[in-house]
Amino acid sequence: MEKLMVAGPKRLAKELLAELQRAGVVHIEPLRTEELGEYRLSADEDGELRRWEAVAAGAEHALGILGKAATPTKPFTGSLSDAEAILKPWLERAEVLGRERAALEEELQAIQLFGSVAERLAGLTHGLDQSQRLAVIPFLVSKIEELEPVRAALQASLEDRFLLESEALPNQVAAVVVVLRRDLETARTALSRQGLAELRFPGVYGNLPLTQAAARMRERSKLAPEELIGIREEVAKLAKESKDSLEALWTRAKDEVARLRSLADMVAGKYGFALMGWVPQDAKGRVETALGRLKDQIIYTFEPVDEHHEAHQVPVTLKNPAWAKPFELLHGFLNTPRYGGYDPTMMIATTFPLFFGMVVGDMAFGLLFYLLARLFAGYARRGETLEIGFLGAKMGPDVLGQLSKVLTWMAFWAVVWGFLYGEFFGTFLEKLHVFYDPNHHGEAGEAAKGLIPILINRLDFERTANLLIVISLAFGVFQVLYAFAIRAYYAYKHRHMAHFWEGLGYLAGLVGLVAFAYTFQTGKGAPLTYILLAVGLAIFLVSVFLARIPLMIAELPGKGGQILSYIRIYAVGVAGAVLYDLANQVGFGLAHSLGILGVLLGLLLGGLMVILITAVTLLGHLLQPIRLLWIEFASNFGFYDESGKPYRPFRSVRGESS
């Protein structure tokens, strides 16, 4: 990344921003100096900004009414006045149709909710609701028994000057009270004391007598759907006619608004301006080409970044190979690495799917994840958005495309480890003798038979538990020690000596503890491991003194415990495998004992158990591997200590150079 400084006459400020927007690679940084004030929009510029904002909002509003999302396209090329003139009729027509559609939809909803109730209530009044001397109060109760207290309350307030009628509905009871108009408020008060309120229909029906409201609902239930179909057809026609024009207006307006707002990031005097930005080194040529169009009118310079003093200002653009880039999703929402710091994407990309596969270890679920990846890829390819209602989640095509690639790697490693474990929906294929364990024997002592030998049977705890635990711990030793090596390296690079000694101390201390633990558990490696322990602890104590962090002494055993946390890769996975094995035992047990009926019952019950077990364990299978990377690895190399600034280039709303 390099710093860009540009200065020129004030009259060229907007033209410069247009060129930079077309280049699409400059991250503009707000520039503030004591010598010059910030650029202030003139009255004309402020008015222009507000008008373009209105165009953007109007076009987006019209598209929303027409059921279309605002999508960037080739921008409108006319003037602001032309844009406003073109937008006005489209927007007015869309709003009229939108209001008519909403009114009809609300009316139909009201008819659906209250139509049958209105019919029953109207029948109870026998036309008395249209009398000039009488008033009718409709209401609903849950049970017929609730009307007795109501009758008693009305009797106490009105004596015999009322009529109460009711009729049972499917889930409630409809009732009306008929009183003299002079007693209307007294009757309402009596009902209110019983916790009841007068039923009022929505919209125009609320002002009609019950008989008229029921008749109108009956009539409109036949006419309104046809009217709504007609309105929707007009909306679809308008959408087809106006979509391209509205999207072009929206694209142009959003770009104009971005340019006018970016003026405030400059400093300016009476006649000149200055702008500061950041440019990736590999995009420098595009900026020079853009600025070359204003040659002899502006001056500019590129400066190298001073990592020691400017790292907190410099925006970060992550450079990862295409296969690993989707894994930026798994840490991007937590933090952006500081400029010049360590990017954990490659570590996550290589180890997260591997850990996940080792935990899941089932070919069937690997295939299910692959199908999910293909589903997401299809949405991305079609440019569609996926909404998951019960989670309140909404994922766009870009995110879905990246998730599909992450899921593909997860599926690959789940299938690989599933093959090593010989698991397909747990022990399903082993029960069918597709897989077999060469170390197991039947009841008569004969060797197990099958097509494919199981290489690592994780359900055979006596034979494989130690191996899988050692593999899990090896991952932990590597990642935790590597994390402290990273911390020491980058701290030394940026001259943060306290962090350097902290990282070096923990690294040396843990090397000593790991060496000692190896000899303690296996009885091998001495006296070399004792030398490593002594040297490691000596370096650790010196580092504690130089870092001036005495708490490191108390925290060192905890850092060793973080290595032990990696055992969960084995433990969580084998717990799920045991549950799936139980489901298969139930299913195959029924099949062996009940014949054909047992096969059907076994498939049904075993399948239900597999679905339930998957629902219970899947979240843990996903979270445990990423937790190790977020906490045991990322926290130890200082990922959360300092935040970087994401690289957000000033570009067209289309997201590409225009």
C-alpha cells in the first residue's frame, strides 16, 4: 500500500473525484490540517447533493414498490434535471399502483379475518343495527359461559333495557348487545368492567352498520380479488417498462452522491484543495492513468507507508490465493488484521476443514454438506439472495458463493476422514459388511468380513483412542507454539518489545513443558527433554522480567491447557459416532428380530434417531473446530489486540471500474 497526495485548483475537485471513482482503487482518507480547513460544500453543491439523493431514494422506492431490488447497471448519462424529469412519472405511477395494491390487500385480509364473523353478528341483530333509536355493540368471547357475568353486569346497569344475543363460532362466541342510543355509553362501560371491548372492523367497514358491513364484505370478497389481479398485472407491466430506466437513474445518482459526499474528506482553501488516499502497489498504474487525464492542472505524489507510525491509518487489503479467499469470511466479521500484521486466513483455510472433517468423520454427512454447497453455488450463480426466516438471516450471492467453496472443502475432509473411520451414517455400511474391521471377530471367532477394511476404527477405543488423541494434541502443539512465534516475530518487526518478550517467553516455556510431558508420558527422550525444559523455563523467566508481565508465570500452565483443549477434536467427534452407532444398533436389532416388519421399523426408528442426533450434535461439530482457531490460536498471536481498517476503495456503486 502507498500513500497518495493530490492537490489542485478547487474547480477541478469534482472532476478529480470522477476520475478516481472510475479508477476504483483509491481508499480516500479524510484529510485534516491546521493550515487548511475542510472542504465545505457551496450552496449549489449542497443543493445538487440533496437533489441526487432524492433521485436515488425515489428510484429505489419505485423499484421496491415494483418488487425489484436496486441493482447497479450502466448509469444514466443525462443531466440532473433530465434525471428528475424521467423519474417523476415512473415514481408517481408506482406510488399510485402501490397504494391501490396495498389497499386491496388490506381489504382482502380484513374480509378473510372478519367476513364470517360479520355475517354471524349481522344475523344476530335482525336488522336492529340500522334503527335510528337503537345502538348495537358487537363483541367476542372465548366461551359461552363468559356471557353470564356480562348479562349480570348489563342487568345491574340497565335493568331490562337491553337485549343480549350470541352464536357459537368454531373457536369463539360472537355476541351483540342491543340498547337504546341514550344507554350506549352505559352499556360500553359495563362491558369494559368485564374486560370486553366493542369489536370494530378495520377500514371502511368500521363506519358501517353490521348488516351493511357484512353485505359489503360478501360483495367485495368476489370483486376485490379480480381487482387485485388487475393491479398486480399493471405493476408487473410497469416494472418491465421502467426497470432499466430506474436502475440507470439509481446507479448514476448513487455515484454522484458518493462524489459529492467525498468532497468533505478534502481540505481546501479559497482557490485550491488537497486530497489524501491509499493505493495498493499493484494498482498504482491505474491511478496514474486516471490522474494523467488532468495533467498540467494538478500535482500528486506517491509515498511509501511508514509501518511503525502509520499502520493504524493504512487500510488493509488481504492477499490470499483464490482457493483460500472464501475463508476470510470466518474471521472478517471478528476483526481486520492491522496493516503489516499477520493474516490468519491461510491457517484457517488449511486447518478448519481438516479439523471439521476429523470431528464429523462421516462420508454420508460429507456428501450432504457437498449438496448444500452446490445449493448455495446455484443461488450465487443465478444472482439470487437466500433468506432463512427463522434465523432472520439474509445472504447475498457473493456470500453464498464463498460459503459454497468453504462447505466444499469441509465436505471433502469429512469424506476423507469418514473413509478412514469406515463411517457412513455411523456404522451403517459396517453393518451391511461394506466396511469391516480386520481386528474384530465374530461370535464363533471367525474373522470379520467385508469389502473395505477400516483403517482407523474410532469406536474401538482400546486400539485407536491414543492415536487420535495424539494427533489432536499434535495439532494443538503446532498451532499454539506457532501462534506465539508469530507474536514474537511481528512484535520484533514493529519494535513492540514487551510483546516480543511475551511471545518468546511463552514459546520457550511451552516448548519445555511439552518436552517434559512427552518424556513423562512415554518414558522416552531423556535427558534431552530435561535440557529443553530447563532452557525453556530459563528463557521464560528472563522474558517475564524483560516484558514486565509477572502474570505470565501464573498463565503459563493455562497456555499448556490450551494445547490440551485440542483433545476436543477427538472427544466431540467420537461422542457423535457413539450416538450414531446406537441408532444403527437399534435399527438393525429390530430388523434381525422382527423380519420384514423389523426392517421397516428399523429404518424408520433408526432414521429418526439419526436426524435427531444430527440436529443435536451438528452445531458442536461446526463450532468446536472454529473455536480452537478463534481462541487458542488467534488470541495467542494477538489477533484481537489491534484492529485494522478494511480497504474500501472509492468506486462506482457497480463495484468495478467504470
